[in-house]
Amino acid sequence: MAFSTRRGPTGSRFFYGLLFVVLAIVGTTVFVLFFEMGKPVVNVEKVSDHIGRKGIINYSVRDTKSGLRSVTVSSSQGEVKKVLHAVTFPRTSSTGAVGPHEDASQVTFDTKTEGFKDGPMTITVEARDFSMWGWFSGNKTVVTKEVKVDTEPPRVELLHNEKYISPGGTGIAIYRLNDQEIVHGVSINGRLNPGFVLDEGNNEVYISYFALPYDAEKIEALAVKAVDKAGNETSVTFSSIFQKVAQKKDSISVSDSFLQEKLPEFQQHYPEMKGDSVAMYLFTNNEVRDRNNAKISELCRTPLPKRMWRGSFSRMAGSSRAGFADHRTYYYQDKAIDNQVHLGMDIASTQRAEVRAANSGQVAFAGYLGIYGNLILVDHGQGIFSLYSHLSQMNVAPGDTVDQKTVIGLTGITGMAGGDHLHFGMLVNGVFVTPKEWWDQHWVDVTIEEPIKDLKNLKP
């Protein structure tokens, strides 16, 4: 008896249908495993639009599927093209993520050594993954950034500089720049005091008011510095004669009645205070003081660019209670418990005496500030600020324009004040300086007005 192996029409259709399904599954699996189409994600970070002699490129690359195959960083300018960084990753398995998911690096290069000239340049970061898509070459992402190569440092011409300065004093420097879009000013002992246009009609000549802190023991470094967008820096050093001042000392007796009167005020604003009355007082006189001075310094970081003041600053009538940079020792029950430095001038008049702005300016702050109590800070432009504290009343708000006729508030006992008085302070770029210089018309004329008059109309 013979048996036939020939399939009927129904069997053939089933066989080929099953074969198609199997091949489709296999093909889909192969495609998913080896031909994924997700491109790497490339981020180019912290690349300035301007690059100087030293170029810095920070990149990060991520591929969450097949993993990274290679990353190449290059730069080109006309016919010049240089590979600055190239990394190829080994295959670590047969399927799935066969390369690392992430890569990040900082690439540095010397533009002149690599043959680039000042002018436009293109930076390119290219990443490929381990996919077989793209004729087995992998998915590719290319990110480009256009930059300008600039290796020429700014030109600085020093026109005038301060000859003498004391701790707690103020000086000026006047200089000419060839580039307006740069960071510049006077650096003294590592602190930069920004420069401002001297005269609106001449945007090439600048002035910088600089301060020497009360506790400076010498001038370690003094120079006009200018840094352009590409990081090129010019430093023109100059010298000012350091004039030492005698240290003044004072003693303050802290009584129980003073603590009972003052501590509730500070507890209201600083509930984190702990311990007995002396511990809370020390917290206020140290931690709160530091916070308050940091806040004042922060407020002085964004001064008005235009000078608003004219002539010497007015002093409120009254007797001097305490001076600038007095080194105070605080006693409780005849025992020394603390040391601080008084960074202003205390002036006592009648109770709730009128306080006028010392010069023209704009109110930068008006509110309660710890040891200073109710405080008003006036921005006079170009880094010059005046401070009025312990006020019982404030008549102005931030943004208000004031002049020497404006009654901005009344004296009082808010904050760390033992009696009704005004604590007056002067600051230059956030550094407390002695008000006596700014009250003195002769000092203002010799130090500031006469050099400005001689130089602000200079032609290039």
C-alpha cells in the first residue's frame, strides 16, 4: 500500500503561514536587538561664545539602548580641521546594551598650537552608538557650536591712581579700555572693585572706587585688571602708600536689664536662639551680626552704574558716641565675654531726631535687619552706599530716590542699641569704610573731584 507525502492546499497554506510568522518574529527580534533607531543624546556645556588661547569644551553623552560606540570632538576653521578628542568603546556583549550608557569629559586645547587664528571657529561633538542601523554604522548625533577665537588681551591705560590709602579708607583709579564688553576694575588684596564709565560722553574712560578693609595690615597686590569674554587678562599694577592707623579700643558693659529689654526683640526674629540670656546675646552679637553683614554685602553687589552723589556727604548734627573700627570688648558682670569691631559712627541727638539722606541716591533696602534694627541702605551709584540704622521710623521704600533734603526716618533704639542714636555707615563695594573721609569736602575734592576734572575729558 503506498502513502503520499504531498500536502494538500490547506496544509501548504498552514505551513507557509507558520513559516512567515516565525520569520517575522525572528526578524523583529533581530531588528529590535541590533537595529534600534534611538540616537545618542549629546550636551555641550559651558562653552563660551568666545575662546582665548586655552579652549575648554565640556560635553556629556548618553545612549540608553545599545550603548555608546564612539565620541569625537573636533574644531574647524576654514581649511583647518583638528580632532581634539576621540574615544572608542569596546563591545562588552553580543546583545542589548553592548557599550556604556554615558560618557562625559572636559577637553582642553591650545588654539594657537592647533593652528587656529583669531576669528570664527566651529566646534563639533559627534557620538555614535552600537546599533546596526545606518548600514551597520550606528545611530549618529552631531552637535555644533559656533565660537569666536580671540587671543588678544584687553588694552588698559592707567590714567590716575590713589597715592595714599589707610585701613578703612577709599581710593580711586581712572583708566582707559579698548573693549567695553569685559570685566574690569581695581583688584586690591585679591578683591575686585568694579569699574564704571567715568563720563556718559566718553565710554572708554572708567573709574573704580576701591576700599581697603579696616583690618588690612598691608597692601599685598594692587592693580587694574581687565578680563574679556575669551578669558584673556591684562593686569596693570600700581602702588599706593599704606598709611597705618592706630587701633582704637572701647569697652561695653552688658547688663541684665539690657538683656531683658533687647532679647525678646531678637527672639522674635531669630527663634532658633537657644540657651540662657548670655548665650542668646552671644548668638546675636556673633551669628546674627555675621548674617546681617553678609546681607548688606549682598545688597551692595549690584550698584547703580551711574554716579548719583555730588560733593561731600552730610553728617547728622549731634555728638559722636562711637567711632569707626573701634575694637570693642563686651563685659558681663565684670567678665569679658566677647569682642567685636564697630563698623560705623554713632551719632546721638534728641530722641526720634530726623535723619536725612547723606547724599543723593536710590534706596536699596529699608527694613529690619538684626543687630542694626530698622535699617535703610542708600545706593549712591558706582559702588558707594550709605547706611542708617537703629531707626524708630522709616519713611522710604526700596526704589525711592532721595537727596540731602529727604527725611528718610527718625533715630531710635531698634536692634543692638542701648540708647536713642543713629548708627551711620559708609560702604564701598560692600566694604565698610570710615565715614570721616566722605564727610570731608577737602578729601572729596583732592581724592575724587580734581582727578576727575583733569581726566574725564581726555581724548583717545
